[in-house]
Amino acid sequence: MAAETQYTANTGIGVLTTANANLDGSTGAYVTVLTAASSGTFVKTVTIKARGNTTHGIVRLFVYDGVTTRLIREVDIPAQTISSTDPAFETSIVLNLHLEVNAILKASTQNSETFSVIAEGLDWAYYTTSVRPESANYSASNCTMVTISTANSNLDGTTGAYDTIFTAGGGNKGSLISNLIIKAQVSTTPGMIRLFLTIPGSTTNILKEIPVPAITKSATASSFYYRLNFEGRGFSLKPGWILKATTENAESFNIHAEVLEWTHPA
């Protein structure tokens, strides 16, 4: 972010009470926790605090992009009984999630128990005058969420089905992929998620492979989750280039790309 960046706290809270065992993002009850601002919102942490006794279950976090709600994270909830000396369950997770402009962070609970879900967010904006010409203005306007499910075992970049995750900003200076979140919607068998780069009008080349283990999801066991942050540096993608993905097995995965577009004031 530039030195002229202005930050505003965007703290969100939602209260969960209604049980929802679904991972599809469309069925059952979901609670809005936080809505992103006009340049996007950086969600630093999410705190989950029970308001009573808990049984073993899961609290799930979703992102709504204006069209579809998709699962991005599951948080294990242990069985815990409160008393005068034993507090109710609580946990804080470091999310470090860039939410796209006007996107919504939502939550659900596996069991019909009451939780406060509190998101610690930061909105950012830029001064309109006296901005240094070398400053970079970032906007989370190209974050995308895609579900992939068609099996493709090929590494050649040309054979089989490939799902487009996002296209780097052609009108700006390129895009910075800060993170990729991969979250299974179903139980998984051993396989692979593959990432590819497509050069406009030219070839598609493999970028990375991410092993997927065998995990059986349940009311008390989370599905596969992986976060790729490119060694903490992000990945800069040239304007017009396309990030694509495939799955080895015909299993459904949500892929959430946290993308920052940058421009310069002069």
C-alpha cells in the first residue's frame, strides 16, 4: 500500500444459532459477518466465541461475491462445558483475507448452538491530492471464486478440462495474487490440484501441483483446505495472462483467488 493510504476499521459481527450441515453455500442458514468496502477490505482475524456449552462440531466461513456463496474455511469446535471457573469456547484465527469490493463474509454452525463471530477488518482508501507519482494504489476488484469438479490428469495444458480462475487486469499494470484458498466441498481421495498459466493467444503451461490427501468429511471433521501464498510474496501476473486450474479426481473444490489490482496516480 502507498504511504498516502487511509485505513478505516471495519469490524463485523454475526450471531449463529441455527444448525446447518451444508458445505455448498446455498442450502440452509447463513449469517452475514462483514461486508467489504469500495476498494475492498482486508480481514485480519476472525474470533469465534461460544455463548454456552458446546458439542463437537464445526463453524464454517463463506464468501459471497454477489452471485454465489462458497466455503473458504472450517473451524473445529470441541465439546466444552462452562462453569464458574471454566469459560465457554473461544478461538481467534488469522485469516489475512482480501475481500473483493462489496463481497460478504458469512458464517454457519454445524450444531444448533450460539456463537458470536467477530471479524477484524480494515478498509483502505487514498488521498485525492498530494499523492506521490510513484505511489501504487491497490484495489481488491478482481478477486474471484470458482468451483472446479471435472477430472483431468493431464499436465500438458491442452488436453481435458481447465477452469479459469481469473484474468490479470489488462487495463492496469497487472495483478498481484496475494493468496489462493483451496477448499473441498466433499470428502476427498488422494489426488492433485494443478495450476496453469495461459499466455493470451498462445500456450498454457503448468505452474504448480498441490497434493490432495484422503479426507472423509463429517459433522466433526473438516474437508481438505490449502492456502497458497507463494512463500509470502504473492505472485505478480502480467496483464491479460490467465490463471487456470484442474483437479485430478472428479471432486468439487472451491478456489478463491485474492487478487490486488494496482494503478499509479501519475
